[in-house]
Amino acid sequence: MVNKQIKSKQRVANHGEVFTNEREVKAMCDLVADECDRIDSRFLEPACGDGNFLAEVLKRKLNRVKQLYKTNTYDYERYSVLAISSIYGVDILKDNAAECRARLFAIWNKEYQKVCKKSCSNETRQAVKYILSQNILCGNALTMMQVDENQQDTDTPIIFPEWSLFMGTKLKRRDFRLDVLLKANTKPEENKEISLLDDDKYLSRNPVTGEKMADPIKIYPAVHYKKIMEAQ
Ligand SMILES: C[S@@+](CC[C@H](N)C(=O)[O-])C[C@H]1O[C@@H](n2cnc3c(N)ncnc32)[C@H](O)[C@@H]1O
């Protein structure tokens, strides 16, 4: 959405949907400029709307990829895939999540075409669309559950994949529950607020520091990033 902060009064009343202006988005991203420039630093926007913040972060990451790899399409492609795979979002409204995915894909694809020209591959485009389908979810960031068409919680928790490049062109995928990730990063006295789990399932302790760590709920075999949708 360009320069329009509100879709309807109803949506503002029901969901507090007021989009952030570009100027404020850029100013806030400037506060974490180093992280935005790091290709694989992970960003999660828990009420992402149509992706104002995620779009800006992606543009900055892709600028960095271009600075480093614009003369080598092989490297540009795999690092641009890594950049987009590090961006995560949740919105309770299905249309917002869909618009966010489409917007991030368009940003990525425009740069991809500019840099890789004739070496662009539709297989890579499909892989990026698949990654976005897993990273930008329709869910309730307060209960940390996925929601249905009527914004009601389903029985499925919000689950995000962690993607990491491995042996040059392979992507490793490990899935984590969002509630567990937050629990692992929350002080014990704050745990009551987000205690969705009966016990510490999917949590373990770092053997060195003793701190709680989230355990993946699923680990996939590493596959070439172009074939990522086949790693089930
Ligand atoms: C104030 S808007 C901000 C959108 C975007 N972050 C931006 O700055 O442009 C709040 C967004 O949160 C979404 N939202 C409201 N309640 C939510 C919830 N419980 N879980 C996830 N998203 C929610 C709304 O649909 C809306 O898109």
C-alpha cells in the first residue's frame, strides 16, 4: 500500500489497523541499521499488516547483497534467497498476510531480474514464493495460534522455519513454535503470561550457560535451495 494508512474505519475499530508511514518506517529501521544490512539477521514483525517494515528491511538486505555480489549471479541468487528467508511476519487478517507475501516477492523479484537478467530461473522464483508461504503467516500474535478465515484461533500453533545456508547452495530447515521461542527468551517471572505449554516440552538448557533454549519441532534434510519445497 502506498501512502495510505487506513483501509476502512471498520478495520481500524476491529483490528487497530493503521499502517505506518514510510518516513517513520525508515527512521525506525535506521535505529537498527546494522542488523538491516546483515543478510542473514532474522526479523519478525508480529502485526506485520501488508509489510511496511518487512519491505524496508528486505530492501536494505538486498542492497547489501547487491553491493557484495552484483558481479556474480550465482552468489547474488543464493544470498538474495537467504536474505528473504530471514524475514518473518504474522497478521491476523488473511488479506494482509497475502499482500505482504506478494509485496516482498515483488521487491525480491525486481532486484533479481535487474541483477541476474538472463540467468534468472523460475525454479528459484517458486522456491522464494514457497519460503514466503512458510514465513508470513496468518495468526494471532497474542495467543500465538494460527487463525481461520474469521480470525478465530485454530488448534495449530504459529510455527516458523529457521533457514540456514549449508554447503554453499543447500538450505537447512528447522521448525520452531513461536510460543516456545518466546518462552526460551523470557525471564521465569514473566513466563506466566505466555504459558501455553503444560511443561517445558520443546525447551532444553544450554549445557554451557544453563539458559533455556527452544528445540525444533521438526528438522528437515538439507536440500538445494531451488528444491526447498521438496524437503518434507
Ligand atoms: C497498527 S497496524 C500496523 C501494521 C504494520 N505493522 C505497519 O506498521 O504498517 C496493526 C496490524 O496488526 C494486525 N493485528 C491486530 N491484532 C492482531 C493480532 N492479535 N495478531 C496479529 N496481528 C494483529 C492488524 O490486522 C494490523 O494489520
